[in-house]
Amino acid sequence: MSPRSVGVPGPFQRAAATLRGVVEAEPTRAELMIEDMPAPQRLAPYAAALMATVYREDDTELAVGRLIVLYDPDGQRGWHGDFRVVAYVRAELEPEIAADPLIGPVGWSWLTEALDLHCAGYKAVSGTITRAVSESFGDKDEEPETTELELRASWSPADENMSGHITAWCDVLCLAAGLPPAGVTSLPGSGA
């Protein structure tokens, strides 16, 4: 995310600066750790990426995610602009929640509602929600069954200001991890 300024288009420099600012800032939630990560190089001429992990107080990992900002001054087919944001979120779910047929639409609404809440202008949003059940066998037979939710999404931001997009992605990570929305306190014994 440290593009050399010579030859790097201004819109991408400003977008990458927004991502760097998030990494350098104090976290908005104690449970959330955001880091810089290498961006994929083949998807667009310019790319920057973040990774984040949501932890419980006992340092148990609850959710992980990646956010990639792609920039192609010429645009690409299907982008509807010269920027594209790609987001990934993975979190463990309780088996009862994973079995709920509405978890897909609910998980998707977390994303679109968070983008709207943070005034992150976007268009051409698309993606998938996957529920996975992992069962262990052989030497791992003693390990418990796990269920996970994976959200993969991409959208075209309205401009190079990525602040609202990053904040929305962080909100989705925390919701998928089972944390209450920022500013809401869990009731004792609620498990979150």
C-alpha cells in the first residue's frame, strides 16, 4: 500500500492514503485488528489491500477478512468505473444459525446496510454468501464439527474516498463475528 508517487495516478494515491490512514489510526473497536497486506498484482494496474481479524477478549479469533481496492484508469468490463472494491469475510457460526435459511440474505443485508449507513456511494454490487460445515475424521476425529459463513463481494465505489467502504467492511466483520453494533453494549450472559 505504499505506492511510489511518481507515475501513480492521483485518484489511486488518495485511495491508498485512506487505507494507510486506517492502519495507522487507533482502532475503532478493541476487538478489531487491521493490518496492511500485499495486494494481488494481476487484477488491476494498481491495487492496495487490508486484512483484519476480530478477536474475543481471550484472544480467540472470531472472524477474518480482506479488503482490496483495485484501480484501472481505463476501467474494466463490469466495473462501472475505474475503481473496484473486493471484500472477503469469514466467521464461525453457531450450527443453529448456519442452518437458518435466511442467513444468506441476512449476511448480504449486513453489507448493503453498512455501505448505506456509512454513506459509501457504490454501484454494481455483487457477491456470494457461503455456509460451510467441516467434519473431522481419522486422527482429527475428536475435533468438533464447525460451521462457517463466508461473504465474498465486490462493488464499484462512487469516488476514491474509501473511508465509508472500509468502515462498512469492518462493521460486517464484527457482525459476522457475533459482536453487537458499535456503541451497543451486550447484556450480561448474552455470549457476545
